[in-house]
Amino acid sequence: MRRRKDDDAVSAAIATVLLFAGVLSIISGMMVTITPLINEKHGSIERQAMAGQMTDLALETVRLSESGLPGDSASMPLRPHTGELGWDYSHGGTWYSVAYTEEGSLRLDDLLDVDDDVRIRYPSGEVSAVCYSDLRASGKALWNYRLPATHGTVQITPQTSLQLPLDVTEVSFASSSGSAQIGLAHGESGSFTVTDDSWIRSDGPLRVMFQRGVGGATLVEPDLASPQDDTGRSWTVPLPAGVVSAHFVSDSLSSVEWSLGEVSGSGQTTGLPAEWSNSWDANAGDVLSIESGLPGRLLLVWGNSNLGATMWPDVGGSFAGTDFLLPGADGSVLIENTQPSPVSVQISGLYQSVPGDGLLRVDWQDGAGTITSSGPIQIHWLADSSASGAERVGSLEMIAALDTGHSSGTSHSFQTPESSGDVLFILQPATPSTSLTLFTSIAGNVSPQVTLNDSTFSQVVLLTPDASGLSRTAVNKTDGLEDGPYRLIASAGDDGWLEVRQDGEERCIAVGNRASGWMEMLLPWADLGLAGNSAVSNAWRSGEHPLGVGVSLFGPVGNDPHSTLASAWGAHLPRLNYRFESSVSGMEIGFRGGFVGTNHPEFHAEVLVQPPSREGPGPRLAVTIPLTIPTTTSSFGSGDVKLTVSLDQREQLASVLAYEIRRGWDGPYGSAIAADASTELSFSTDWLTFPGDIERLDDYVGWVQLTHSSSEAIYHAAGEPILFNLQLAQLSMHTETIS
């Protein structure tokens, strides 16, 4: 066989292969170029498919939270395209702060990231203490009340709030000897017998009154207390059996209305200071309601006329101060000087001296009056006018912390009660764990070193019969535990009456510092920084970590060591996410707190719906924060769902006159929200002339973002005080798959 090489055929074959490779290269290049464009078009379709639905959801949620009544609901379908719906609990929330002084400015950082660290910035002066309160901001959150570990009876009734719940309040009582459950409607009361460490838990706020013996006296917190001075206009209180007298005091004349069961009446305050008093012969469990035209304070005295004692706050709400307004109830006043040097006090125009670390007791039988001192003092109102010194015939009294001026802290200094009966110190933790030392005479072979853990109950310490004089407590700074706050209840004899407040209220930390920058401190709750959604949700429900936090900042003003400087309120806002694919991964549309935002295209944060707020007329701002929590049986994913939003409760957080209001938004979209809210600044001549100088901004009222990267905005009112109203709407969201 003869072989012959055909050069033309070989060339043709090679040319064909090269041509095919070239065509493939061209097609590959086109795919590389076109595929991202196709994906981007797909992402745009995804965004358009869900943006309108999320916007409708936000508008309906805001409408329901601002004008709905408990039990109202709204339903709508959510139809994902090819993406997925889901919830994220770990991306922060929003906070609002108000300053009560003209130069004040309160900023917060790391408040809403579910760990136990928080940073506070108040460059306008010294900060003496910070108090945190759990707002129990979900309809599913339990309200926890730690009862004094002593024999007695507790009376409870649902507390009046902005709107009354439609359903009964479910209450459970638990102690080492057993448990019980009851349901209470508004105006009803219940009672439990207490013999040892006990808890009361409920699905709504309660008024909890602990009584023992045949008499007592107590200061009662208002149903809606002012964040600036803790005064109020309404009280709802369950009463023990016997004669009960109420003594209302205010700095201005006002009307007073009351009701007790089927009986009601009205009255008018008289004199200056303005006072009103009345008494009733109550049956056990009767519910007393009192409303006044102007804010004030209320003292209740029960039973035997010489039994009972209660600490009394100054005009700013602190229990260590220089100016006090006392009601017109017959008894005596015990004045304690907590400083080593003597102070002078003015009582009804007469001056007296109180020695250093000493006390002064005076009769109080001439109606309401004022006490003014040259230095910080603490005041106890006592029903007994015949005793002397620090004697309390029978009482149960919350002793305020010296270093914070409020119900919890890390240091106490006070005159030990003198009584013919036993004197006990009941120590309660207000933090996950802490340890302290008692400086007093303790009965028996008992160590003065006490370790408290929030998962355990109280510690009860019996004092020696001859224990008297100055008693002190302080945290141990040399051990490995965090120096967290605790509470101290002083028990004298076998009688007394005491209001028990929610366990997460007023967890206070002493600061005693002035700083122009950030101050880092401990948030006195459990650290959930590494926990998942389920653990975080359970902690919010149980109170192990707060879903909403109230912050009060105190500092020295003149001789007063703990004047209220500023307040803030923050709420975690779980986020409903719709995640989808585009030319890049990680695209989403998020809804929380009435806000809708997206990072499409290419991770650029964009605001679709602003967080809700209502402005004007004049320097006015009203905000309702919609806090939406998914139900445990909700279903999510890539399928169509029917979504139902229900309003569980609306709570009034503040109605105050403020000199500065700030809004912060933790987590994604914070700076975009602040920038979007400040867009009208571009029309301000003052801002264009002096950019960034808010003190020269006189032709604009509204939100101002001071720097482009800031997630905070200031509500500017051209130097005028702002009337600020803040509410929190608790909503639940349920979704079920549409078949």
C-alpha cells in the first residue's frame, strides 16, 4: 500500500478545529459578560417582587401600632419569588435618648447586641450612677417579682397601663413549699401566703404589695411614673383588711379622684405644698384607685397608727438628696446624714444640725412640708411619733443604695433599725452574680461575707439584739466576681407593708466619673453574645436578658448628688429578612420596627421606609416603636405564607420636655436611616453656610445627621425645648404556609 500525505486536508482540519475553538471562546466571553447581567436582572425582579410587599407590611404595622387597640390584627399574604423568608435576632434595634439639661447629650453604644457590655457617653458633666430597667417589651415576656424572704401575705392586682388588656392576667406563685396559679381581670385582686423565698410571675404588669402583722406604711410608685422624677398621676393598689389612709403631696394645687370597689369620691389638694388625705375601712383584697390632676407622690399607711416606715425620695426622685417634699401624715421623720461632716437642715423655717454619720428625728404632725439641707441626706418617714433615735416599732423597708441613690447599688450606709423584735437584713441580687461584705453586728456564727447569684434566692441575715448605729455594706472588690448591684430590705419586728417592684427594675451601677469620651460598664444581665435565636428568645421571655431597656443617668447638680440628667429607652428589634441571589450573594430586604431597607444592588444600604415618627406642630415629636416578635409556631421559607400581625399591648415610656433628643439605630442601615431622615437639611441656608455646626442652625426643625457615617440623628428644634412622647407597641406576628 502506498501512503501519501495531503497537506491541504491537514490544513483544513486544523482550521476547522481552531474555528470551533474560537467560536467557543467567543461564546464563553459572552457568557462571562452576560451572566452577571442576567443575575442582576434576576435580583432586580426579586427586589421588586418583595419590596412592595414589605412596604405594605411596614405601613400596616405602623398603623396598627399607633392607632390600634389590644387584640386588633391585620393579615396579608407574602409571596416570595425564589428567595427565602427568615428571622434574625442578632442585629440590634433602636434607642432614643433625652437630656433634661440644656447642655446635656446622652449617647449609647453596644446596648442592643445581647451581650453584657454597654458604652455610655455624657460629656456634659459628672455621672454619679446609671440605672437600667427591663421594660418587659414583649407580650410573651414574663414579669418577675422576687418577694421578701420572710413570713407575710402578698396582695396583687393588674397594674393600670396606657391600655387595659382584654384578657385576664395569668399569675403564678412559686415557693419551696408549693405553687399556685390564678387569673386576674382589671380591678380584681389575689393573695398568697408567703413563708420563705418565693416568686410571682405573670404575663402582664402587677401591683404587688407585701404585708405582715397588723400595720405598716409604704411609698407607692405611680402606674405611669415620670422618668425625670418618678412622680405620677394615677395609682392602683390592692389593700389589706383594716383602716388605710392615703396621703398625696404635690408642689401645685390639683383635683384628686378615687374609687374603692363600688364607692368613689373626689377632693382637692390644699395649701402649699399641696396635700390631700383620705382614709377607708378596707376589706382584704379591695382595690384602691387614685387619680390626680397634676403629678405628685403617694404615701399609704395601714392599720396600727405607730407601725411602719418607708424611705422618702427627694424632689428629683433620688433617695439621697438635699430638697424633700413630704406629705401631711402624722408621724415622725428620721433624717440621716451619710457624710462624715455635719449638715444643717431647714424644717418648716427652722434650722437644725445633723452630725456627721449621725441622725436627727423630728415629729411630723403639721401637714405637708419641705426639708432642705446643706448636704446630701436620706429621709425615712415613720408612723411612730413617740419613739426616738433609729427605732422602728415594726417595719419592712427597702433601703436605697448610698452610691446610686436608688433601690439597688453596690454600697449602703444607714442607721440600723432599733426594734423590740428581730432585725433582719434581706439581701437580693440585681445582677447575675456578686459578693459583698456586711459591716454590722451579726447574730450567731454567720460570716459577713455574702455571695449572691441571680439563679438562687435571697440571703437573710439576723442581727444581734444590741445591733445599732451605723451599718454599711459594700461589694468585695478583691474576688473574681463582677461587682454587680444588689438590694437590701431592712426588717424590724413582725409588722410592715412594702411595695415589691419588678425584679428587673432599677439595676443601678455607681459611676462617679466625668469623661468626655465613652465610658464602658457592665449591663447587669446574662451575656448572650454567643447564643442562638432560640436561646435569645427564651432569655427575653424569662427575664434572663431584657428585650427592651430603660436607662436613667444621674449626676451632681449643686449639692444634690443624684439629679436626673438624661434618660434613654432601647428595644431589640428582631428583623424579618427576605434573602435572594443577584450578581453577588448576600442580597436582602429587611423589615423591623416599621422600617424597610435593602442592600441591593451590591451591598449599598438603601432606605425604602423610614422608622415611624410624628413631628410638629412646633417643637414636638411623637414616636411609637413597633416591636414585632414571631410566634413559636410560625413557618417560613421559600413558599407563600399568610401573615397576621396582632397588637398585644401599647406602653407609655415617656412624655417629657427635653432639650435634646437622639435616635440611634444599631446594626445594618443605621447611617442610611440617619442620612435619609436628614435630607431636608439641603434646603437650609444656615446648614449650607455653616455645615456641621448645629448651634448656628436656626431655619430648620427636624432630624440632623452630624457626620456622614453616624448611625445617630439629633432632633433639632432651633434651641427650643421639645415636647417628646415615646410609646412602645408590642406586636406578635404569625405566619402559616399557603397551600
